[in-house]
Amino acid sequence: MANRISRTTIVLIAAILALACLFVGVPKTEAASTPSHLIIINKATNKLAYYQNGSLVRTFSVATGRTQSLTPEGHFKVVNKIVNRPYYKGNIPGGDPRNPLGNRWLGLNSRGTYGTTYAIHGNNNPASIGKYVSSGCVRMYDEEVEWLFSKVTVGTPVVITTSSKSFNDIAAANGYNVSGNSGSTPAPSTGTVLKKGSKGNAVKELQQKLTSLGYNTKGTDGIFGANTEAAVRNFQKDNKLAVDGIAGPNTLTAISKR
């Protein structure tokens, strides 16, 4: 009798557990999130990718720490946004051409700091972009950080890593659902106007393209100077465009088709 009760009890317990599993189910793996804004920085290539609503919008060349450990890696957030932040260490006011922080500051909560030490910011030395030269911050061209500053909000997640993976794969590995061609920088929009004094990755791409077409810009530093203007004028003349030395929509479209 005791054995029968024992076996009956075991059967009942097993049945209850089976029913519990049936109704409760196995816990599901948490789905990847799609944030409104996402920034990924890959120190291996010194590139920054900006995603909006899961889609890649733009990538940029950046400068990072002069040694591997200076620019922190991990998951962070933009915790403040400052226009013309003073360079307190050198007692240089915000907006001063000597200010190495440039005109925009996106502060990060990194290594126990809260947007006061580490940031994505502009700079006063465009030639440094693409190199390992900073004390830990991520530098951008002033014109490009202005654009990024206008898009992101406080709370935007930021992933900094050193990886051989594409931006999309880095995003997926960190729990973000994204899409877009992360293998290359999108070409300048046909609504873009590049002219003498312009700076940034779009100018650098223009210089590279013009040079490859035989219009030597005498450097691909991302700064639209007299040599780039002359190359644009020569291209415009040869292609029966208005010759003004400005790479506007018509000129950029013509260049992209070559």
C-alpha cells in the first residue's frame, strides 16, 4: 500500500509539473532592441556609425586615444550636450579657435565620470581625424559633430569597441537590431553643398573621387581649400557645368556618375 501511494504521489507531481510547463512555457530569449538613436565607435578603423530607428544613417572618420587604453570601451550613454564647452585645463573659452574641443560636446558616462571627462567632440586640428592622438575622447570634424549633435538626444546609447566586424554585426552582438550597408560610408547627399572652407568626411570623399578622375586636389585631408576648388572648377569646365568651384547638387551628381 505504501509503495502504491508513493508511486501515485510521484505520478501526480509529474503531471502537475508537466501542466505547469505547458501553461507557463520556457522563458524566451530577450529580443534585440531597436533604439531611436545609436552610436557605435570602432577603434580598429577609427570610424563612428550613427543609426536612427535601427537604420544606418551616416558613418564618420574620428580620432581616438593615442594608446589603446585611453579611449574606454563598453556600453555608455550620452549624458549631456554642450555647445562651445570651455577647455578648462588650458583656460580657453568656448568658441575660441584655439579650443581643442571644437564647438560641440556630447558627454559620456564613462569610468565613473558623468559627461565631464570623456566625450565625442569637435576639434581645432582637422588633420588629426582618422588618427590615434587623443587623451581618451573621440574627436570629429567640427561640421560633422554639429550634424551629429543636432540628431542625438541625451540618453542615446554609445558602444565603443575594437573589432574586425561590421557595424551591423557589432550592433547585433550588443543586443541591437539594425539594418543598412555598414561596410562603407554613404556618399554625400545630392542636397549637399561643399565649398571653400567646408571640412569633413564628405570633403575627403570628394577629394578622393576627383583625384581618381584625374583632377588632383593635392591632398585628401577633408579640408576644402584652394586646390580642391581648382579641381572642382576643372571638372565643371570639362563636363559643361556652371564653373563656380562649388560642389553643389549638380556637380556632385555628375561626379558620382563617373
